[in-house]
Amino acid sequence: MRQELLHVIAGSVFANSDAQGDMEVDPQQPVGLFAFDTRFLSHWVLRVDGERINALSRDDMTYFETRFFLVPGAASHYVDADVSIIRHRSIHDCFHEKITVLNHSAQPAEFTVRMEMGSDFSDIAELGLRQRTVEATADSANNQLVLRYQRDRFVRQTTVRSTLPVEVDEGGMTFRIRIDAEGQWETDLHVAMTMGGEDGQDMRAHLKSHQWAVRTGMREDLADWMDRAPQLVAERRGLEEMYRGSLADLAALRYRPLSYDDRVPVAGLPWTMWLCGRHSIITSLQTMAFTPELAPATLRMLALMQGGQLDDDIDEEPGKILAHLRYGESGAFGDRANALYYGSADTTPLFVVLLDEYERWSGDADLVRELRHPARMALDWIDEYGDLTGDGYVRYQRRNERYGAINQVWKDSPESITDANGRQPAFPRATCEVQGYVYDAKMRGARLAREFWGDPAYADRLEREAAALKERFNRDFWLPHQEYYALALDPYGEPADALSSNIGHLLWSGIVPDDRAGAVAEHLVGSRLFGGWGVRTFATGQRSYNPMGSHLGAVWPADNALIAAGLRRYGFDTQAATIAAAIFDMAQTLGGAVPEMIAGHERRLTKYPVQLPAAGRPQAWSSGALLMLLSTMLGLRPTGDNLLVNPAVPAGFGRLDLLDIPGRWGHSDAYARDRSTAHRARPRER
């Protein structure tokens, strides 16, 4: 099995290494120091007297700070080692490593400590695919090594500086040291990352000379983040730990896009450490009862980047909400459509959904008025640009045939949209869950127009359009013999009849009539979709089903969180509790950060959640999924200036107390016990 990568992370800046703390190029994994989609260190290897070092143990202090306890040489040397090494690593705007060498002998000793350094400045989207000419400048007088790459006005530079005098060459730094008996030696290595944009201005991630102050500030920020979130008191063993771990993961995955002051969630480690519109919106929805500050930051950022023109290269259209924002070289030069990219059919209606949901929780009418124009542009996009065939459905088809996303929905792998026999529908495609999001967006937009924008006529129009969409959708997507909704329609109105987890999103959006909701719920917890660890993305018994396929059979916590919320919306409390219990069991069994997905094998077959190599962790919407499931179990719902609680807690969870839930009501507590009945939250003074 491939060795697990160890990481420190702070927003979009992260470092992946092996168990010893070393970084060496791996063509299959993103090893190294990365910031804003570029690898600033690809080689970072410590040697003592020419020997590689080996791990004794590790102390993961916080998400941004860890310590490696090491000895040089092979394992047979461990017991009698006369020397040991501590690598104290932290990350913020820059990368910092303190190296401590301890002499355990009764005599003074001399050592040669060598740190090998290098960078290939690869774009994370194309690791190892392009050879770059890197200029290395050794500057022993200033105890620093400068690595620089330039392509036209695209500049990336790594500066490594030691706090002690050192011999510097183009491949690293060498310390020749003498340590007294039972003594120690240490040096600090600071790695600063510089980026130059096309405007020729440098945007330096400043070298921090007082790293203790930086780490102290980050610790205080983390403590404040955890303190502002509600406190969970749970009888179920391990649930409080999972809750705190999810909050910490969400703290780690906040970053500030360049030229933007607020922090928004990135998607997740390691392959999507950038702003993804869909992930950020759904994460904000998942965490509304816990970390509501993510929502206004996300809404303002996406409004700022909203499409304003027609551009086929990046699928931009007026009113369309961003798919993702990246800063790598391939996007900067148009080698790939991945810098500023709008190829997403669902982010635009979900933007309106988030704006309305945030107001319901926060009472922030000012933000609703501030974002009136972006919200109305988003609603206009649905009918003006989203409806590609004029049949009233939002569809997608990439315009950039070389690099555009093939499937522009949350199931975005190329083969994910198919019928039960494995045939893929023609473009432009209309997937079922997007129509549910559109219905929800129009209903919510009508409320905003009536209550905050002073436009009742517009509100009436949106409600009529939503009602017509619901009627049309239930005529065209419903498969009466199978009693579920088709995954998609082709441009001729023919359904792709696959049974998929997408039908759970329809419950979440409210587009399903009450008399059909029971059949949908039965499918979601039936044996074809539910395997014991959660709802699969794609049902068994269909030609394309593959339990290892990310969208053709795997289980996603984020998907399941929306499904459980949808089931509770329609009163299927037992089914929602079954799904919530399964996801919590999976997360607790695996431990650590909640993975992006697991294999869809039957629980009774594997007895253990099977992890997939492509699954990232931590992932914002996976960590957020646990919070959303907790909110769903408690049945938290804002109603006017009150928080209502309607619990449906799975058997075996015992009592749950969630204290200091923030919202327009101030702070409230919620109490529940498995199989408890509905009750009202109790307001409290914080």
C-alpha cells in the first residue's frame, strides 16, 4: 500500500510529506509545498551525516502545525541512537521548519546536517507534465537560497532562509555543527513564496521573522472559531470528538482569495485547494447552524466574480455563478480552462438558495438588499441562458471542446450521467437535481422579492414559473413503472432511466409531490441504493454500476447529508435517521477527517469502510456533512425569530445537547434523545 501523506494546511497553502517530513516528487500524488495551485517546493529532504532519517513518532498539534521525532539511519539503530532530531513544522502565509538536533552521548559530537531543496514550480493541475527551467541562486552571505521560475510576466519564486550561518549551494543548505555532551543545536528555516501576476505586480507571501507570534495568532484564531460554534454534549461515544474534528477541518480549509478580505471555504485536500462555487455554497448551507460566517463571505465573493459577458472559452454568461477560481500557470496562459471558469449548471440557482437560507437564519436583511442585483441576475440566467433548448429546463453543454467540463453538475466525472444500460444521453443534458435547485431558487427568490426587494409582481411571476416547472418536471422526469425520477433528459426529452442518489436532492429541494415522496424514500433506503455505509451514487443492477466508481456507486457524505435533510422535509424521519447513523458509523470507524467518498460495497461484506485512492481528506463539504446531519437529526429550523427543534435521533445515540446555536434569535440550546418528540428550542444568554 502507498504510504499515507502527512500534511499541514492553512487555507490554500499546504505541505504534503512522508512520515519523516521529507518531500520528494511522486508522479501520482501531490507531494511538496503548494500555494495558490503552484508547487513551491518539490524536494525537501533532511540528512544527518549523509543518512536519511526515520520516524519514531509524530505530534499533530493543530492543522497548521506538527512535530516529527526522528533518528538517522536504519531501524536497528533506534534503541542505541546517540542522536535524535525534531522537525517542528508550521504553515501560514509562509512555511516554517525548526530543526533541532539532540546529542544524547556523554561526549561532544560533530554532525553534518544537510537539507536538500528544490522546486519544479508545477501547476497542481498538471504535475510532472511540463519541464520548467528553474533558476537557483545560492547566497551564503545572506544565508538563503532563491529558486525562481518565470514565463513572460508569470513569476513564481521560493526563498529559503536560515536563521544561522550556513553553506548554501544550488541544491540546498549544509550545516557543520558541534554539539556539547547532552546538548542540542537548532536552526529555523523560513520558506517564503512570491507570486507575480500578469499586471507585473508582486504579491508576496511575506516572510515572518517572528513565527511564534504567527502561530500564536493562528492558535487564537482557531480557539475563537471553536468557541463561537455551538457546544455539543453527546452520550454517544466519539460523537463530540467527530464534531470538534469537523469544525477544525473547516477552520483549516478557509482561505482568502487574492484581493479579497474575507475567508471562504476551499473544496479540499489535495486536488481542489481552491474556490469551487458548488462546494463553497453547499458547505455554507451545511454549516448554517454552526459557522454562519462562511455564508456571507461566500455570497459576496461569488457575487463579485459573477459572469458579466459571453465567453465560450470559460463558459461565462451574464448572471452565471462561478464554477471555480484558480491561480496556476495552465489557467493563466489558457493552456486549460481552469483559471476563471463558469462551467457549472447548478451553482447559479444554489446561489439564490444560499442567500435566502442565510437570511432565514441570520435575519440579515441588509445583505439581501446588497445582493439584490446579483441574485436577480442569477434568476434571469436560469431562463435566458440556462434553458438551452427552450423546454423550460436548465441544461448544460460545454463550449470549450478542448478543456471544458463534460458534466457540469456535482457528478462531474465524464461517465457519470448514464442510463440503466450504460448509454450516455446526448447534449445538452438536463439532470434531475438541477431542476429541483431551480424550483427551490424561484420559490426562495419570490420570498426575497416580496419581503425585501419591494417587487410583489416579480415575486408572483417567480412563483408561477416555479409551479409550472414542478408540474412539467413531474410529467417528464417521472418513470411510473419504476416509481422514481430519471437521472436526466436528453435534448429530445428522452429520459436516462438510471436509479441514482440524485432523487434524494429532489426531496431536499421540495419539487416532489407528497404522493410520490414515499416511493422515492423507499428507493433511497432500499438495497439497491443503500449498502449500509450510506446511499450509493448509483444503484446496483445497472450496467455502469461500480462500487469503486466515484459517481457510479461510491458513497459521498455530502450527498447523503442532503438526502437525509430531504427525507426529513417530507416526514420520513426513520429513513433519515438510518442514513445519518450510517454516515456517522463510517466516519467514526475510519477516524480522522471525513473522506470525500468511500466505496459502495455492502457493509455486511466488507465490515469496514473501503477507502478510495482518489478521495480527498479533509474536504469542506464532507466535514460540513457531519454538521448538517447533526442539524437534521435535531430537526433545527428557523421560523421567524425562533429556532424550532423537531428531533429524529437514531437509536443508540442517546441524548444530544447542542448549546449556543447562533441565529437571529441570539443563541439557543437544543435538547434531544433518540426517539424523542418535537419540542421548542430554549433561548439562552451567551
